[in-house]
Amino acid sequence: MAAKMQFDLVSPERRLASLEVEAVQIPGTDGDMTAMADHAPMITTLRPGVLRVDGAGSGAETAYFVTGGFADVAGPSVTVLAERALPVSEVTAEIMDGFIAEARAAHDKARAASDAPDTAADAAAKLLADMEAAKGHMLG
Amino acid sequence: MPNLKDLKNRIASVKSTRKITKAMQMVAAAKLRRAQDAAEMARPYAEKMEAVMSGLARAVGDSEGAPRLLAGTGKSDVHLLVVMTAERGLCGGFNSSIVKLARTRISELLRDGKTVKILTVGKKGREQLKRDHADKFVGHVDLSEVKRLGYADAAGIASDVLGRFDAGEFDVATIFFNRFQSVISQIPTATQVIPAQFDTAEDAGEDTGPLYDYEPSEEAVLEDLLPRGVATQIFTALLENAASEQGARMSAMDNATRNAGDMIERLTIEYNRSRQAVITNELIEIISGAEAL
């Protein structure tokens, strides 16, 4: 059995999870990654996607949808600071559509602002694509 | 001496005032508990955010490419003051103390020849500041429709502030709010949010932490983090303010209830005295009338 580590998932409004786990799958901006105990210290930003927790023991919620934020992986602990997060079991098509609509609005706004650097529009487009991918991934 | 009927009316009116203030106190107490819980829940996020950001800020430091949100614009000519107050009154010195602090700061800045811009959150602060500083207003955020403060509200304010910063409208942003200490004590506080500041003195003693890998890169993470940090600071301030407001209202209403009680006591004594005087007078009249016969 793999070594356990402390996992915390916090959003600005509340602490969603604080438990001992074996591994955490993090949807990083540059791709998914799995952190286990004694992972080298690192900080990564998140893209919208599903965060999975392994080996948390029975009964605990093991998958969360996050809209963005960042993760702090530091040896004995993993802390995920999500902008918004909710258990996958509570995610419905309506909620996802709401997020997607928000991302789309942000995208349109970024594109409409012609003087804005392209990176802003690109980032918004990526966010939108990630949102849609996450929806497809979760709800089939 | 006021007549009996007037006194009776006054007692009745003070009694109904006391009922209202008592009810308001109890409502504030219930809301205070909720506001405190919300502030409590938000703390882990804010603390972690602060820790990660100060670590990053140290790592990136004063390097050339440091983002403007961290390094500032290199000037401090134009100051934006974000003054957060309540939407409603009847909460003692809550609003005035924030406004007073903001006023002091404004006159200091003006004396130093800086330009001041004001963004208010909450109706009461706007009303009080408008009197002297109407020309400096750049915006107002209305939260009166908000039943329960959410991160989205803070994010909205933050994006407004950040948009102005990107447009070069100001160099330094400071938020004014009341830090919740206890029900009877709220401390008006000013915190500079742009450029970001960290308690380096406090951190310096502690271990500098492990060397982190940053993905995608230090700059990219910082770029993503700093706006979030501003939003988080604003959110924390809003929550502290909400708890302070309810605390201030609770103690103000407690005082009002007690004052009303004292007043009722005084008026009742006066009422009884004058009633007695009337009776004595009537008796004297009867007796002297009987003696005259």
C-alpha cells in the first residue's frame, strides 16, 4: 500500500475536502498529472477539469470538478486552491452549461476588445474549449 | 410639567422603539454568526494564497520581467481608494469610522500632491464621501441586492479594479474596510492590494520553504495568481466587513435597547410623581373646601 499524504481542496468560500489519500490526479494547464506522497515540490495552475483522488477510503467523495485555480504539491501534502469546485456527483448539465456560457461570454469579450493582446483571447478560447471538453468527459 | 396623557404617550412610544431595537439586535446576532462562519470558511484559502504568493514573489523578486501587479508601475502618482462600507445604517460608528480613515488618507495624499480616485462599495460610504469628494468618484459597486456574499461579488469588484489598472488609470490601490475583532471592537483597516505587498518581515524568520517547480513557468503562474490574489483580498475584506457590520449593529442596538429601558424607567417615575401630585392636589382642594364650610 502506497504511503498516504494530506490532501486539501479549498475554494474561496469553503473547504471542500481535507483527507488522507494515496494519489491525486490534477488537471494541470499543461496536462494531467498525478501526485503521490513525496512528490517533488511544485506549483501548477489548473484548467477546468476533473480532479480525482485515489485511496481516500470508502465513502469519501473521490472526484471533483474544478473551474481553475492552482495546486501546491509539497512532499507530504497536496493543496488545491480551486476558483470554484464541486463534487462530480453534484454536477449537472445545467451547471456545466452555466460555466460554458460564462467562458463563452469571457471569450467573446476578449475577442471584441481589439486592442487586447492576443494572449487574452487565446486564454479565453482555451478555457472555453477545456470547459466543453470537461463537460463531454463527465456527462458523456 | 407635562401632563399625564403626554407622559403616557411617550412611555408607549419609547416602549415600541425598544421592541424594534431589541428585534434588530437579535437579527444582527443571528446574521453575525453566519457572517463569522463565512469568514472562517474563507480563511484557509486566503492564508494558503498569501503563503504561495509571497513565496513566488520572493522567487521572482525584483527581476526585470516581474508582473506590474507585483512590481507596480514605478510611480505612485494616482491612488485608487476602494472604500467598503455597509448598505445600511443603524450600526453605530461602523460606516463613519471607515469613512474617517479614508478621509484622513485622502487629505494626506492630496497634501503630497497625488491624484486620488475613489471607488465605493456600499451605499453609506458613498453618501458620506460624496459631500466633500464627489469630483474624485470613479465608480460605485452596489451590493444591496446581494443576500449572501459570494466570491463572485468579490471577483466582480476585482475585475473592475484590475481593468482600471490595466488601462493605466491608477498606480496604487488601497482597500478600506473594518477588520472584525470582536462584537464591540472593529478596527478600520487600510490594505494596499496593488502593487501586492507581503509581510516579508514576518516570513523572513521562517524557513524559505522548499524549492518549487512551477508549471507552466514562474511568470505564468504568477500572472494567473496575482489577479486571484487581489480578488481573494477583496473577498476577505468584504467578509470581514460583513461580520463587523453585524457586530457593530448588534452592539449599537444593544445600547439603544438599554437606553430605551433607562428612559422608560425615568419616564415612569415622572409619570407616577405627577399622578401623585394630581391626587394630592385634589385632596387638598376637597379638604380645604370641607374646612371652609
